[in-house]
Amino acid sequence: MTDPVPHVVRRGQGAPLLLVHGNEVDHRFLLDLEDLFDESSPWERLHLDLAGFGRTPALPAPGGLPQLADWLDRVAGELLDGRPFAVIGSSLGGLLARDLVARRPERCLGIALLAPVVDPVHAHRTLPPGEVLEPDDGLLASLAPEEAALYAELAVVPSQENWDRFRATALPGLRAADRGAVARLAADYTLPRLPDAALEELDAPVLLALGRQDAVAGYEDQLALARRLPRATTAVLDRAGHNLHLDQPVAVRDLLRHWLAAVGEPPRPAATVGTASVRAATSAPATLRRLRRGDAPDVLAAFASHPDMARQGTVRSPEEAERYVARFLDTGADGRPSPHEAWVIDEEGRAVGLVGLTVDEAERSGWFWYWLHAEVRGRGLMARAAATVAQWALTARDLERLELGHRVNNPASGAVARAAGFVPEGTERGKFLVDGVRVDVRTYGRLRTDPAPVVEPLPLDPGPER
């Protein structure tokens, strides 16, 4: 059975900003935030209806939260098309947004979470008591019984102005929701594992805007979550419940403006770099192939693309590039084959990245490493390439363990490792000597028996070895 086709409302042009609503409402709930953007905004806002809500058909049975998360991942993959992105999630959408980013952390530019669900299991939540700060019985009496019941369920500061916002943004979705889809979602409202461990090294601004009177998702669990996120900003707004941006529209917009400023100008697709041309994100797909001696000019261009490439070795001239490539291809002085397996990320015949492993045949293991030309970073290429080569190494190459390490102040490398299925194993103090200073290194491993990551592989051409 094919996936339900999502209803998506697109506003603006530029880098993708995905907005994910919560349970039972639809895209109109967050469409209310469009006044944050003007014609000069560098963001294309993608307001989608989740499956079973608004104008998107429901998922087939079982239709629980795991299936909804997988559906959103597939839909986002098509909408984002490998581009760097940001995401705003509200309520359940905040949980789905984190799950989405955990599957592609290297491409995330920022996350904004409005009254997000931390744990879908209600019994696991720390919640304040439900309360209405300023009851307005006259307002409720003036509404139709159905409207009054829906509004009163979450209203913390009921007023005519607050009701008008609710009527425009939340009520249409509540009425349009597929009740069968709602019931199936409620019957399996869990995830196999929460996504937050994969976000602990996320190098992107995260906003958590919370309501002190939110009796649905709370705020204390979110504060604990924020302590795990290295670039988190948190705000607990008084006189605000679960419909946060309806209860405190000005404060929430101020917080989102601050978050957008922290995210900064999103990157543009690159066309050329130095002497090597690099494809735009919309051209032919990348592939993996064996490293060749003729790749030396592209290696030189990659090392010239960013100062951080100096961490990968010294390549400043054509001669040094040729020696760098030869190191991975030549036999040793004892006549034994090179212990290195080096795979090029190839775009239209050019080497824009390298994924490799140094094999210990006796231990049936390999030290894993990778680098990428600066101008093609942020598109998810390296996560896909690393996952593909790791899977090849643990199957066709018949290794049993892979391991890698990165400096603790290089979270992007850790994001790639986790996306490629590597498991954090610890920190080695002072392992690397960088510019005369000893640097701690975070280590990872992946066993043949570990589950494969949920990452779309790159096509791999085994070709002639070396």
C-alpha cells in the first residue's frame, strides 16, 4: 500500500523550514506564525498536515506512533531533498521533530520546540495541576456546546481574544481530524526508543518554549531535556498552557525571532570551489567508488576548501596530494597489500569526499575515518556514505568490529558516526596531540551484530580493488 500523500502549504522561498503540528490539530495551528516572516525571508516554510489530520489521508492499520514517525521521515526525505533544514514542532510535533532530526542530525540547522512532548507515555510525565487562571464563564456560555468543550479543555487564560485565536488555528483541525486515525494513534502512542540520545552533540540552536500551566506536556521534563542539548535556550512562560503560542503570542514570537537569528542565514547550494567544480544539490546523485590515483587533483581541492581539512593530513601541493593518495593504494615495503580501504564519494566524476578504514586482519576489525569537501557539507552525504561503507565492511569485507574517534569539540563528526550506526563507547582523555595541546577524544564502535541505521545508502560500485 502506498503512503498517504501529505497536504503541504508552502510559503516563501529558500532553505526548507518544516513546521510539524501536534495531535488532532492540523497545519493551520502553526500557520498562525507566518507573520514572523516577510518577503525577504531566506526560508521556505513547509506547513504539512500529518497523516490522518487536516487534508492528509490516514495511515493504514496499525497506524501507531512508530508508523507515523516513519511516514514523516519518508515525507521529509522527499520534501527536503538532502538540503540542510530547520524545524519547528509543537506538542507531539515536537517529539516527531526530534525524531526526524535524530535520523539526519548532520543536516539540521536548528530546532524550535513549542510545548513539546518529551515522553509519549503519559505516566512518565511530570505535570503541573490543570488550572484556569482567570475563568470566563460568560464567554464559555456564549459558545456552542461543542466549541465550549473543545476550548475549555486547554484554556488557561480564556478571553475573547484567546478564543478568536483558538477558533482560527486549532478548531478547524480538531473538526477535520480522522477519528479512526486518532484512535489508532492512541492505541500505540509510544516509540521504540526516544530520539534524544542522538541529539546530545547536536551543533545547532535549539529552542524549548514551555508553558508553566501546561498540564498536557508539562515543563519540568523539558528542562531536563535541555540540559542534554549543548545549544539549548529555554523559556518557561507564565500564564500559558499547552496552546503556548495562542496564550502568549508576543513572547513566543520574540523567542522564535531570537532562535531564527541564532540559526542565521541558511547556506546556499554551491556551484564551484577553487579549481574543482562541485554539483548543486539538485543534480545527479552521488555514488561510492574506489579511490584512484587520478583523484589527486580533487583531493588537493578538498584540502584547500576549509582550514579544518588540515586535521586530515598535510596536502598543500599536487605532489603532496599524489603522496596522500598513494599512501592508501601502494603495497607496503614488505610487499603486503595496503591495509587501507578507501572509498571516494563521487559526484559527476569528481571526488568530493573520502570514507576509509584501516583494517586489522588479525582482529577482524577496522579503524574508520572520513572527510568531505567543505562546499558539499550539510546535505547528508557523509552520513549516507559512512553508513554504506560501514555496512559493506561488516558484510562483504567480513569484518566484525569498526571503531572511530573524534575530538570532543567536533560534534559534527559525532553526528555522522551516530547516523552511520556507531554507538558511543566513552571518552579517552588527552588521546590526540593537536597544535601542541592534548585533546580528549570521544570513541564509537559498531559491531556486525548492531542494528543497521535508518539511512538511505549511496550506490556503491565495488569495481576492481585498488
